Amino acid sequence: MLPLRLDRLPAGLALFVLSASPLVSAFYLPGITPTNYNNGDLVQLTVNHLTPSQSARDTHVRSVFSFDYYHRAFHFCPPEGGPESISESLGSILFGDRIQTSPFQLHMNVNETCKAVCDQQVFEPREAKFVNRRIWQNFNLNWLVDGLPAGQRYLDPKTNTDFYQPGFALGEVKDEQPRLNNHYNIYIDQHQVRRDQYRVVGILVEPESLGESKRVGTGDDFSATCGNSGVAQLLDERVQTSVTWTYSVTWRPSTTSFATRWDKYLHVYDPKIHWFWLVNSAVVVMFLIGMVSTILARTLRKDIKRYNRLDQLGLDDFSGTDDVEDGVVEDSGWKLVHGDVFRPPKYSLALSVLVGNGAQLFTMAGFTIAFAVVGFLSPSNRGSLATVMILLYTFFGFIGGYVSSRVYKSFNGTKWKQLFIWTPSAVPALVFGTFFLLNLFVWARQSSGAVPFTTMLVIVGIWFVISVPLSIAGSWLGFKQPQADAPVRTNQIPRQIPPSHGYLRPLPSMLLVGVLPFFAIFVELYFVMNSLWSSRIYYMFGFLFLSFGLLVVTSAAVTIMMVYFVLCAENYHWQWRAFASSGASAGYVFAYSLLYWAQMLKFSSFTGGLLYLGYSMLISFLWFVLSGTIGFFACWVFVHRIYGSLKID
Ligand SMILES: *[C@@H]1O[C@H](CO)[C@@H](O)[C@H](O)[C@H]1NC(C)=O
């Protein structure tokens, strides 16, 4: 439909930058440096945690927990001397990666058939129950070879292209019986770069359930006899079951080059639908905004002209409009509140703190997406996205502090000490507190998804040592700046506000304003949620970038409109109104996550649902702060502009 493939753009651009630059080696981030192997060299296979995945039967995801590969109940063979952890980035750990060494012996270009991984393992009934349950929940194994995830091959029926999906099944359910996959057919694609120099460019695993497999060798001889595929490996929940883990390795020459080896993993499901929706919502939203803002701009220009003309006639206030010439009907009364519109709102401290934090989130999100679009945060660089987000958020504490104190100053704030303390602590403490609580549940379930205590300490440390001082420095700088003059003077005595009606009441106006920004981005939201909850790779940052832009434009435009109507109704309490109605799209995001739960997820435990709800609330709250800030600043500019163009003595 559309010739441009935006999803390919980032990777292509990054490759272009990388290959065109003489600094190639300096540019390669760890994890993407190619490794060359000679024939027979050991290629390390590392193992990551087990994650729940979508079931093939009804596309539901049934769990939110993940488990350590060497969890005792699974009885996977550890390497000699015990598994070692591979060091990872902060973001990688936060998002659950637990990478460890494995006993698999893969030698470049050495094919193997049916080798045992270790001695026979015995499953107790209790453990069998545990593993069977994980098979019912479609748990996947996640292996890594040379930084590439081991995948399964899928065919996209719509486009008829095949692609690799990271992870392969722990077992499968057939005839209402969970079968354990105890044999792995490992296919590795190698690409020859020079004589006797090879690179790993793809890895597929086809697991099988083969009962009656046995190890026959002893000592270093791991040969085995694999059972035939007619007899499946079942785990008995009443008596002990013995299982032999076996694997075969096939090396296949491939023409895929190292630079493009990720392409197969980054498959776009139905790019047409994606495009269709994005363009669709963009057009509708842009049309609406264009239309309404033209009308608004014209009305405003007329208003301002008329107000200023009346001013020349010497009519200070035309509340008694009866004697005004040429039948001007008073249809907009926003001028009437000019003496109150810059009156500081109630709870100005809280609003300043929220707006400051929103600005911090906004810049963090903007920069992260921008980095991702140019390809710096590619999925081949595990955890880089989350790490960069955390670092940016920490450093932008400065912006948060500065913005909140500038806003507070314009509100004639006096409780400066409180502002300095609350800005860096209120929102982060709430987020971290919730995160910590939810993490306790994960930890209680013995899931490996629980963030280790030391990582928690590191996060608190980073926040305390870098973010807090930066925020305070920013606040201090903002505090030292002269107060921005309001374009019109504020009266001593506040005006009476007439009661508002219909959609101008707070709640209806929030519902109304929130729906449009949500509409602009909900397609992308679906893909982001998919990658969060069913462990898919998210990498369509081009789309995300566009959606983010749409979100900003829509939130700003709709909120300005609402505030205009509110001011016309002689209600000058616009500050909180702007923040809350623009932030109201968070309510829709939360409602959408409930819908997503109903459609895509099916938790078999109470804690699963609780975790999902908790994280959804957390995300919605951050969303509220971020998009509320967009609306607030849009209206800030708007209000300053329109009252600035009035001639008032
Ligand atoms: C390994 O097996 C594959 C597929 O049968 C074959 O193409 C390849 O040449 C074999 N490699 C070696 C070193 O025998």
C-alpha cells in the first residue's frame, strides 16, 4: 500500500551511519561486535530466564512471572562447576534478564546427533506438577548464542514470509497431556567471512518430546540414544520420572551477513494494518485539529479586535452590552476574567511539582525515542533501551527542578523549601514504592523476575546521588531567575465564578479532552503492550516516534480548546483544568489495559492479576503526569498570548 517502510528505516539508517563512518569500531556498542570463529572453536550458548508466551491455541498469555533457568524443579543440566552469571546492564536486569552459562558444547561446523547434556535427571512428583503447570502456561526457554536469541521459525500467513521468533517451548499440550520437550534440534546458521573464519548469523531450535532417551556413554563421552518421536516424554505427578536431556547440532552455511542477522527476528506483523491505522488516526486527528484551530483562531482574532475597539470607545467593561453599537452580541466573555486569569491556583505547590516531573518525563521519553529511531538502542543491544531511559531520567532531574521552580515562582509561591524537597522525591518515591511492593509479590512466587535487592539499592543510589542534587540545582537556578511578568495585572478581589454547565464541568471536560489523544496513539499502545506482556521484541520506533508527535499535538490542541471555552464561561481556574483534562487520556490508557487483559491475558493466579493491575496503574499514573504537563504548557502559552494581545490600561 505504502512504499515507504518506516520500520526498516532506523536499522537501515544506523547501518548506513555505521558503515560510512571510519569510527566503525568505536561506534559498535558491546553486543554487536562481530566475533569470528575458526572451525571447531567453542561457541558459547548461554541461557536466560523462562518466560510465559502466547498460547498457540487461543493466543492468551497466562502468566506474568518468569523463572530462573536453573530453578531446581526444572532439572536442566548445569555446567560443570555450577552456572555462572553473565554480567548485564542495569536495564537488562530490571526487565528480567538473568543470563547464565550452560553445559552445551557447540563447536563451529561440527555437526552432532543425539548427545546427552548430562546424566539422567529424576523429577519428584511435586516438581513434575510444577513443570507441567509451566507447560500449560506456555513457558518458553530463552537461549542466546553469540548474542542472538534462539528462536522458532514461524510463517506469517498474511505475507507468506518466514521469520524467527525468540524463544522456544518448554513443552506442549497434546490430547490434554503436557509433554516435556527433552530433546533440542539446534540449527545454527553460519556465514563465512574469510577462509576458516565464520560468524553466527542465526539460530533456530526445534524442540521435541522423546521418551525412552538414554545416555550410553560415560565420563566425557556424552553419546546417547534418542527415543523415537512416537513416544512422548510425560512427567508423572504421582511417581518419580527419569528424563534424559539430549540435543543435536546442525551447522548450516548461510548468505545472511552479520550486519543483517537481526532482520529475521524483527518481523512486522502486518505492516499494512499498522500503517493503515496510524495514517488513519493521524489524518482524522489532524483534520479535526486543523478545523477547530482555524475556527478558534478566527474567533479569537475577532474577539481581540472587538475588545480593543470597545476599549478605544472608552468602555472598560461591557457586561452591560445593551448600548454597544452595531448589535455586537456578547458571545465570548474571556476578556472579563483578565483580572483573575493569572491568579495563582489552589495547591500551586502540588501543581508545580507535578509539572516539573512531567517535564522531566517528557524530555526523557522524547530523547529515548529519538535515540531509538536513529538506531542506537537496537534490540541486539540487550537492555540498552531501559538503561538509557533510566540514565536520561536521572540526568533530566535538572530540567524537572528548573521547570517546577519557574512555574512555582510565577504562582507567587512562598514555600520554597517544600518545593525543593518534593520535586525530586514525590513522584519517584511513589513509583519506587509501588514497584517495591509489587516486587515483593514476584519474589514471594520464587519468580526470577523479582529485581534483586542489590539492583534496588543501585537504583536508589543513582537517584539519591545524581538525580536529587541535579534537581535541587535546577530548582535553585529557577528560583534565582526573575519572575516572568504576567501580561495583565491581577485584581485584588477575585471575581465570582458562575456555575458551569454541561461539558464544561470538570469531569465531562476531562473525559472529552482525553479521548482524542488516546485515539491518536492506541494502535501503537497495543504493540507496546504486546511486547511488555508477551515478551516480544519491540523495535518499531519510527511508528512510536510519529505517535509521540501525534500525542503532543493532539493533547495541546484539544486542551487549548477546552480552556478557551472554560474562560469564555468566565471560569478562570484554568491551570488545574488544563493539567487534569489533558492528563485524562491516562484514564483511557488504563481502561484499555483492562480491555487488553480481557482479550489477551488469562491469569491463573490472583497475584498475576494483581501485578498486571499494579503495573498498569503505575504506567497510567506516569502517563497522566506526562500528558497533563503537555496540556498545561500548551495552555500556558495560549493564555499568555491571548491576554497579551489585549489592550488594557
Ligand atoms: C552439517 O549438516 C548440514 C545439514 O545436513 C550440512 O549442510 C553441513 O555441511 C554439515 N556440516 C558438516 C561440517 O558436516
